[in-house]
Amino acid sequence: MPTIPSHVQLLLDSFAQLLGRELIPREGSEAEQAEQLFQAPFVVVSHGTEADPILNYGNAAALALWEMSWEAFTQTPSRLTAEPVHREERAALLARTSENGYVDDYSGIRVTKSGRRFLIEQAIVWNLTDSTGSRRGQAACFDSWTPLDS
């Protein structure tokens, strides 16, 4: 895994390339941008390209929402953020993202570490591609979610 500031640059560069706008203002050093994204008032997550992709980034909002430490979050297979009944829907979303580069209309149910369920609304999911064109994973961001009764 690259350093966190370089991974944040991958997140930001891929988002800007695919969506034609910035996720956050690109001011300051890479380390300052990494801190700004970590403290952003919206959720940002990403996973790698493993056969069973592992989460490799979650900002403070994501860690709080999923009730995990950085260490626990970045060792979690991303499929475990959805309940088993919703994993097919999640897989279809990721396939649609792979094909189209990004989707900006995703809504779906996710589950926290303690089992609390919530509905994500209007999430953006995008492919992560490095400067050589190699696929490096996928990321998502959203600022709207609704807790659901268990």
C-alpha cells in the first residue's frame, strides 16, 4: 500500500479525471490534502483490486459511521460492509462502476461493525486508475445516509 498522502492523490486524481470536478479543493501539500480529506464532513472509502477486495482507506466520517478503528477498517473485506442479502446488489454496482468509470446515483443498505443498518443515498462510486492507466481499486463518497431500524 502506498503512503496515505499518495493514496489520497490517487483518490482525488481519479475522481477529477472521471467526474470533471474536484472532490475537495486541491490546495496545499499532499499531506495537507490528505488531512483535509480525512476530516471532510462526508464519507470517503476505497478498496483495492484483490479477488476479495480489502478496504484500504476510510476517512474519519467513514470510520465513525462503520464504528471501526483505522486498523480494523483497513483489514476488512469491503463486501462485509453490506449484509449478505444485499451483496449481489453491491456486486452489480461495482460491475457497473467498472464498466462506466463511475456512477453517481447509488443508493443501498450497508451495515456497521455492530450490526446497525443504514441507507446510503446518492453515493458516487468511481474507479481508481493510476497515471499508467492501471486499475487500482474503487472508491465511494456520500454525505447522506439514514439509520434503519434493525
